[in-house]
Amino acid sequence: MTSMATFVQEGLRWWLDPDFARFSTPVLQILAIGVFISSLAQVFATLIQRVGRPDVTVALPLVELPIYSADAVVGGAALRHRRRRDGLDGVFVDAVLLFWFSRRFGGGNGILFSRLTVGIMIALGALLIPLTIAEIASQAAVVAMVLVVFAPVGWLVVLNGNERTSSKRRLRLAITS
């Protein structure tokens, strides 16, 4: 997702044309960020279900429905008045609520929650930092640096010993196959 959000304009310019790329880049970037945040939120939804509270993940969309409805009305009004809106409100609200509920119902699983939080914060940084840079060469350098830093931190901080052993085994199997 980092490269999708970061290099979307260059990809669209190459694939279609510069005018289409100029107008479509923000839309595709917002879509990529929304998918990314939503996929991270699923980690917390899975944690909530794992601790025996699937009712929370079922009830949450019902609670969010009035929020999304109000947001759609406000968004429509903003578009009529030509004010910029990014459309990530609902995805962000969902992710924050799943994060909060997973922390609340996670019970004695604070270490797992802390590891997940560190991993997700690194992943969000990896996605958002390159978007703040205008020059393509600098963006590429930052993305490469983030990947070089993210891999060892993810390996050492996010994964525990059993997960690292399992990953090594799977990597060996994938290489020998």
C-alpha cells in the first residue's frame, strides 16, 4: 500500500495520461489509505473475536450507521459548496473503535496488544511519511529506507520467538519448492 499511495500519480501518468493522473491521484490515494486502515482494523476485529466477543464486531456497524449517515449528509453538503473532504472519516472511526474495544476486551493479552500497536504504528508511518514528500526520487528513497527499517523492527518487535521460527520454516519451504 505504501507504493500504491506514494507512486500512484506516476503510475497513472504512465498507464493513462497526465491529465487523468493529475485529477485521479487524490482519489486513488484516499482509496489506498482507506483500504490500508481498514485492513489494519481487521487485526483488532480478529483479536476481539479471539477473546470471545464476536458480538462487538457484529454490533459495531449498527452503532456506526448513524455516524456514517450523518457523514454522508455533511459530505454531500461539503461537495455542493466545493469544500475538500477526504472521505476517510468512517474508516478511521471504525479502526479507532475496533482498537479501543480490542484493548478493553483483550484481557491479560497486553503484550500481544502492545506488539500489534507497535507494528501498526510503523506500518502507518511507512504509508504516510512518503506522502508528505513531493519529489519522486526522495519518495523512493524514503520508501526504501522505511522497508529496510520496518523488516528488522517487525521481525524483532512485532513477532515473538515462535512466530519467527514458524516464519523461517515457511520461508525455507517456499524457497525449496
